[in-house]
Amino acid sequence: ADRLKIAASASLPGLLRRLAPCAAQLFGTMQGQVQQFATAPQAVSSRKYRAPDDTMPINNIMHDRRVVRGNTYAAMTAAPAPDPAEVRKQREAQRRRLMRANQMKKRAGTPEPVAGRKHMDIQTDSYLEELTERTVEFEAETQTDFLLDRPPSPLFMPAKIGVDTETQIEEGELFDFDVECEPVLEVLVGKTLEQSMMEVLEEEELESLRRYQEDYEKRRNAELLEVQRMEAAEKRRHDEMERRLQQQAQQREQDLSVMRKVVSRSVAAAHLGTLKERCLAHLLDAGCFSDSVQLAVDSSFMPTLLQAVAKHMDQAARDRALVADVLSSTVSKRLEEHNARLEVERRRLAEIDQAEREAREEKEEERQKKEAELERIRQEQEAMCEWEAYVPPVPVPEPELHITALNEDNTVVYNDGLTAMVPEEKLEELKELLAQAAAAPAAAEGEEEPAPPQIVLGKLADEQPGVEGEEPPPRMFESFRLGTEEELAAQRAAAAAAAAGEGEAAEGAADEAAAESGDAA
């Protein structure tokens, strides 16, 4: 009642605000203190704006938070949200820059200098500058007009300082790219072909696995259909068996109910037939027809006898418990001594087994080391025999080609219509040779037969490796000369003979290697 003192003139919102804490506290008390708060709950105020009678003190405008400070010329706009596509482009560009930087770091360095020389850093810019430890710095100030265009930067022309030096590089001192990179290219080409073969084999294996999987899926689907058919038949048989079992259970329940009724009637008849005799026996047992001698025996003699027998049995039980305690203490002591001796013996046997196990392990390790050493020696001997039996192939000179015509696009036709490029510096020389070969030689005076006709022979340059995924570069001729068809035929015959000789030499080397390996075995 003290908490609910409310003025009669209060408005409805004020009345609700005053009643809310009291109602919450009373509801908590009624609930048995199930939910408690540090402070009493309060209703949310429904007033959104200041009351008309509330007055705000007049403060200095420099301390008002609503006044914006700073540069009033600058536009106060929120920073736009970044575009997700632009963010992804920037991340992709940063990742590419990092990959390029890593590739530049992994680039092969300059080979070691020859004896008597050393490497040193030099400037390769158009203008040389003197390198100092600290850059010359100075400060300058200037005042420009408002919103003037920036003049173009002057061309940087540094003054020449320092002393020019030079050096002489002899032939063979610099890095020969063709000679040094040929083994690397051979390894790369071999590895590429090997990887290609492995990928082809892997694709064939995957194709065979796919075919096997399809066959397996077909067999499995057929088996699943058969299993479903068998399961349906088994379910029908099970349902029929359940229905038959229910029928038998109902019949059994009916038979049992009939049998219970029959048994109940027979039991009731037997009970009612002996009711008189049992009633008289019960009254005799209750003492209605008592005997003095029997009453004395039951009331005096039998209780005394039972007390004596119970006392004797208690004494015998105490004696047996005492004997059992003595025997258990003696047996436990002997068992503890026996277990201690057994534990000592177990430890001794375990130490002996551990020593034997360590000895066997040491012998096994020595045997494995000896076998590994013998295997290493055998492999080194086999590798040495293979190295001694290897015979390097004899390089076969490539025969020159017969050039028949020169096209307008600076390509020449050779052999049976094949084309190749001609360097610009060799173009004039080729035209002169073709003109000389076209002029038929006349027979000299006193000679019966004219001289053999001359033809233009050319030699192709080495094929340049192309970029993977692109067309290979066209072949180019590196030299030209005048010759005869007899010389061309002789070169081709020599190349064929050299190739045949190389094959025979390889077969002979293989036979010798096989014979040496058999002798070594």
C-alpha cells in the first residue's frame, strides 16, 4: 500500500511509469524469486522531445558541438565504398608483381670469372654519374601564383664527371650461350618428352579405369535389381508368416481363456468340498480346542530350549570367526613373501631377456650394414662397367641442299618444293650465285664435252627452339656456294655411310658391353 501512493491528479503516462517498478517487483516476489535484477525494471519513457518548459542555457557558439570546424572550402563528403571488381584487379596485379619479382630473384647469375680477373659493378646508363655514399640535399622555398599550371620538366642532362676507362675482352672469355645451354636444353627436351609419355600413359590408364567403372556400374545395377526383387519376395513371405503367427496367437489366447474357465470351476469345486474339514483344523490350530500338556510344552519348554540352542550356535560362530582370522593372517604373510621372491625372479629373467635382445639387435644391425656395403660396392662396379663400355656417337655431317629458286617474299625453294628463309645480308649473294648458275657454261675450243653444270648449294642453320604452345620459327640458310650435282650426290652418300657406320658401331659397343657384363658376373 505504501508503494502504490499515487496522486489523483496524475496523468495516465505518469501513472503507468510509477506503477511499472512496483508491478515488476511484486511479480518477482510472486514467482518465488525466480528472476532477480540488480536494479528494478523501468518502463521506457514515451517522451521523445524536450518539454516546452525545459530551457537550455545559452553557451558560447565556439563550444557548440553542432558548429563545423576546419576548412570550409573543402567538400565534406564521405569516402566512396571501394568497388569489389577494382579491389580484385588490384590484388591480381599485386600477385603478378610478386610472381615476377620471385622469378627475377630465381634468374641464373653471372658465371664465375676466369683466372686472373674479377667481376665488378659498372654503370650501363646513357649518362654516367659519380656514385657517392650520401646524396647531396638542399632546401629551397618559393611562392607561386594561385592555380598556375606546372611548367614541363626540363630534360635531364647531367654533366660529365669522372674518368672514362675501357677494357679488352678476348675471344672465349665471355659466356657462350649456345655451348653452355645446349646440355640444359637437351635435359629439358628429354624431361618434357618423358613427362608427355607419362601423361599419355596416365590418360590411357584413366580411360581403362573409366571403362571398368562403367562395366562395374552396370553389373552393380543389375545386382541391385535382383536384390530388390529378392527383398520384395522375402517381404511378402515375411508378411504372410506374420499374419499366420497372429492367427495362431489369437487361437492360442482363445484356448487359454477356455482352459482357465475350466480350471477355475474345478478349483472352486475342490475348495468348497474340503471347506468344513479345513475350518475345523484351523480352529484346532488356533487353540479353540486346547490341550494342557501341549500348551505347557509350547509355552515353557520350547522357548527355553530354543534360547539354549541359539546361545550355543553364537559361541560356535565366534570360535569359527577367530580361527578364520588366524588362518587368513598366516596365509597372507606367506603369500606376500612368496610374491616378493617371485617379483625378484621376474626382474632377473627380464634383465637377461633384455640383454639377449640387445645383443641380437646389434648383430642384426652389423649384418645389415655389411649387406648394404656389399650392395653399394656391386652397384659402383656395375656403373663403372657401363661407363667404360659406353662409346659416344660420331657426329654425322649434314649434307648441303640444292636451291632451285628464290621467291618474292625472300624465301628459297630447295629439294622437292621445301621452302626456307634467307637473311637479308645473304640475299644479294644468293642472287649473284643463282645468276651465275643460270648462265650455261659453253664448251671450250678443242674440248668434246662441255663442263658439268653448276648448281647453288646451301647449308641450313641449326633449328632454333620455339616457345611451347606457338608455331616453331622457320628454318634459315646460313651459307651458299656454287657446286655440282656430283658433289651433292657424294655428300649424301657420305652421310648415309656415316649413319650406317654409326649403327654398326652402336651394335658392336652393345655386344662388347654385354660380353663384359657377362664376364664380370
